[in-house]
Amino acid sequence: MRKKISTLLTCSVLLALSACGLGSSGSDTDSDDTIKIGTLFSVSGAGANLGDKMRKGAELAVKQVNADGGIDGKKIDWVFYDPAGDTSTAVQQTNRMLDSDGVELVVGGGGSSGIALAMDPITSGRGVAFIATEGARQIVEPAAEAHPLTFKTTFNDTVMVERLIAFWKANGITRVAFMPDTSSFGQSAQEELERLAPEAGIKVFTAAFDPAANDLTPQVKRLAGNDPQAYLAWTITPAGVTFLKNIRSVIGERDVMVMHGFGFVDDRYMEQAGAASTGTILVSPKLPVWDQIDASDPQQPVMEDFATAYAEEYGGEQPNVYAGQAYDAMMVAVAALRATGGDTDGEKIADAIEGLGTHVGVTGAFKFTADDHSGLTVDDVAVIQWDGSRFLPVE
Amino acid sequence: MDTGLLIQVILSGLSVGAIYALVAVGFGVIFNATGAINFVQGEYVMVGGLSAAMLYEAWDVPVLVAIVAAVAVTVLLGVLTEFGLLGFGRLRTPASITIATIAIAVIVKGSAMLISDRDTYALPSVLGTDSLQVLGASTSRQTVLNLLLAVAAVAALTLFFQCTKLGTTLRAAAGDSETLQTFGVSYRTTARWAFVIAAALGALAGAGLAPLTVMSFDSGTLLGLKGFAAAMLGGLGNPRGALAGGLLLGIAEAVMSGYGAAAYADVVAFVVLLAILTLRPTGMFGTARAVRT
């Protein structure tokens, strides 16, 4: 708390000083010396925890870039709004950013796919580039036809599901119990899994659960009747902790693989499930195991720098994958702005992003093309396991 | 028919239903004393569970100590709620009090968000992590504890309302608070006691819920609405009705999760609420109050 206040004070003092020092440019921040980037994350409301991590990731990127002298001498002027998880608020805020605040580029889509999907027509309609940090593939697909100015720095669930299927095949698993939550995150994964698994010869039994549920034993018990070799949950909510506890309670010591999707990669959730989480296998970006992967991986130094800088900035706190996605989104925007020489025209930014080649980020090595505005592939996915105290890579 | 699944569904329903019942009883206590619906009730559950888990993590105290402290914190919040609602002398009608409780619920939730820094917190069960095997199904030991807690709370409240002076006063306040005031019994005093009891019930529900999941500032709102549905189902103000309503609602949800579409499990509570409000506003066990005009 004290740290926050002192940071705030420092910032405002610095702001005041810089305003005085510049003098000639006056107090008008919408000058040629800055580039206005607008961001929406829900740091209050139901998904506040994740929104807070995203905000920190993006904020870190802005601070680093500005400390390094900005983009061709122009500082980022960061405009931030909190829609509190509410889509209609987010729409108003997006309009305000673009109409009144003079925002030239939008990074971050409110921390929920529903919000990002609602923001896309607004930014696209004004010819502004938008780099989202939310999961749903519909935000950017189909890219060339419908979303030429919109990108995202998260995995499509298709990629995650492909990685899962490869992992199951390698481990001789042909019967899977799948428990997605009923949010769009869970339902979209269900669609992809039920589409792709049968082709690979894997039988999937599905029982969905409500994200606010406090007991999932009926679903686990029902699925147990099919004698699955693996149980996979797909959620970002605390119900995932209940899933882990309930699995252990219902199936006892029976030898099955217990798995979570990439929305649940969080040390704290794992610790809170206690003994029930030990051995849980997850598909994830590589970030949680950055210190344990091959040093020859070009992503390794990027993740190390990010994790170190993040911990330093936020009092020793470790970044999670959500912070990483937001950091990447801001850095992709910065890379594109450097390529255009600070020109914020939506089409030029989009061309620049598609022309970045390989952008090695925290979440993966992004290769954006005209048809792929998500840029990540199965090579960027790690399979990791919680050993009771930390995540380890699984071979 | 898979009996294992059936038993599992019932156990799951009882486990969640016991929590709904405790919330429903809290609604009834405030309704009896003030005639209002207290929408802070769900937040009491959140504050009880969250503060117990936060104290447990921060101070590394035994679980029971954390729970006792959390009940104290929540009771204090109950007293503050009463002061916020009635301390300024303007609110007297049940409708205005009800609306004001919504405002207080929002404030409590927002404060909890800032204090907990948006994190989730876990609380272990006082009975350990082992599960209990029952006829081919399993449940956590905490479930049994929660059921006992709900039954004990209802029994204690029933006795309290029937056999103690304060309980009788509270019942009388529900019947006719104006006449009661002519006998020199303060409306504020009875209301304050009702809020103390309701907050304590909420805190116990929270402490019972926390080991089944994890708590965050967002844990209370939906639970409050479901507890309200359970209270309406059983007849608002009737402790035994609240118990039956809570357990029935829990089982109905579990049946949806186990046999039907889990996507609609949450909807069950609100369909029940609508049906009861339309068809039998006094609830299954309630009787219409005679109103003399």
C-alpha cells in the first residue's frame, strides 16, 4: 500500500517536473511529442485479479519504453480505463478514448473476450489498430476479411487443443473426461476439442459446470462412469480449485491424469488446492517454467528479463501468463510504431505488425501474417506439471 | 440406474444446500425484525469466509481461531450495517431499508476487493482433507460439519425465538413494531440484535463454504441471491422452512449438474424464485400473515 502511494507521488512529481521542464510544449499532452495508447482492463469486478495482472504487465512495458527514450523520441502517453467487466461500460470508454482523449492505438480489450469482441467494431470503424489480450479466436478470425486492423497476443484455443491431442497420443491416452465451464472460454474449447479429438482417435466425454459452482462431484462422478484415463478442466475461475479437490475425493487413488487448460496456470490456485493439486498437468505458455527450459530457446532471455523486471517493479511479485500477454501486446504495438516511424494510421500499423517477421515475446515467438493475427503455434505451448511447490516442464 | 451417481448428487446437494440454508435463515431473521430484505446477507458470507482465510494465511493461526475472529469481524459489520441503515433516522419503511441494503452490499464488496487486493484465499477444513465414502459416493467431511451447523443453527434459533425474552421481543417486533415501541422497547435495539444474529450466521456459512472452494471478494453476491431464493422457497422468516428450502435448492441444482445441463444449474434457483413468488408467495411452509386494516 505504502509502495503504491509513493509510486503515485513519484509519478505525479515527475509529471509536474516534466511539464515545467518542457515549457514550450505547454501542458497539452496531445502534442507531437507523445503517442497516445489507450488500454482497457477490468481491475475491479469479477475478473479483477486477472485484470490487475494485465494492467501491471502493460504498465511495465510503457515504463520501460519511456525510460529508454520512447519511440523515436516520442513518449507513450498511456490512457487507462477500468470497465469492471461490463461490456456496455467498455463500449462507452472505448468511444471516449477515441473521441475525446485522442487515443491513436488501442492495446488491451478489457480482460474478457466479450468486451474485446465489442471493442473491435469501434476501433476498426475509426481505422484504429487494436491489439487485444483476450483469448477468443473470434476476436481476430477471419483476419484478412473481417479483422484487418485487429490482432491479439494470446493463444487460439485451437493451438492448445492440438498440443493436448499430441500429448495424449504420445502418452497412449484415448479416453478423456472434459469439464469446461459454461463461459465462452470453456465453451469455445469444447467446440474445438469435440471437433479435433475424434479425428485423432480420442474419445471425449464432456460435462460442463457453472463458473460459480461450489461442488462439481456430480459431474466428476458421472464422467467416472466412462472410465476415462484423463480429466481435463477448462476454466479461469476458482471453481478450478474445487475441480481438483473433487477429483481426488471422487476417484480416490485411482491412477488418472488430472489436467487443466492454460487459463488456470497460477501458482496461487495450485497452492490453494493443497495436496489435491500435486501432479496436475497443464498446457501453458512457457513463462511459468522460464528458468527451467533450454537456454538456447530464443524466448528464454526475454522471459527472464520480463520476470526480473516485473518482480523488481511490483515488490517481488512473480508475473503470471496474463501479465505476460499484456506486456507482449504493448511491446508488439511499440515494435510496429518503431517500424512506421511513429505513424499511428491503422493500416500502416497493421502492415507493420504483419511485417515484423518473428517477434520474440514473453508468451511466444509471434509470427503475424495477413491471415494469422494471433501469431502463436503449437511450438510456443509447454506442457507443465505442478509438483506441489512449483511448475516443472514435462517431457 | 447408477445408484453411486444418485447418492453423489444428493450428497453434493446437501453440501451446497447447507450453505444456502444458513444464508436463508439470515434473511429470515432480518425480515422478522424489520420487514426488509437484507441484501448484505450474501456479503456477510463473503466477509466471514474471506476474513477467516486471510487471517489464517496472514497470521498462521489455527483454523478455529481464524473462524472465531472472522465471526467477530462479520458481527461488527452487522452492527455497522444496522447503524448505516437506521442510524440516521430517515429510513423506516421496509422498502427503503431493502434498497439501502443493496447500496451497503456494494460498498462492502468494493471494500473487500481493495482489502484483499483482488486475490483468492483458501481455508483448510478443521476436519482435514480426507473424504468420506458413503454407499459408493464420496464427499468431504466438511459437508457433514456444514449440515450439522445448519441444523444446529435452525434448532438454536427456533428455541431462541420461542423461549427467550429477547426472542419473543424480536417476534413481537415482527408482528407489530409500533405497539411494541409503546411498551418502551426500542426498534433500534431489536434491529441491532437481528443484524448481529444474521451476520454471525453469514460468517458461519462463509467459514463452512471456504474449505469447499476458495474465497474472493466476489464470492458473496450470487450466494446471497440463491439464499434469498431458498428463503422464499421455505417461507421467509421461518427457520425450519429456510433449512428445507436451502437443502431442496441445493439438491435441485445438483440434479441439474449430475443429470441435466450444468449450464442451467444456476438458473434453477431463479426459476424456483419466480415460481414461488408467482404461485405461493408465502413459501412452502409459510402462512399468510393476517393483516388488519
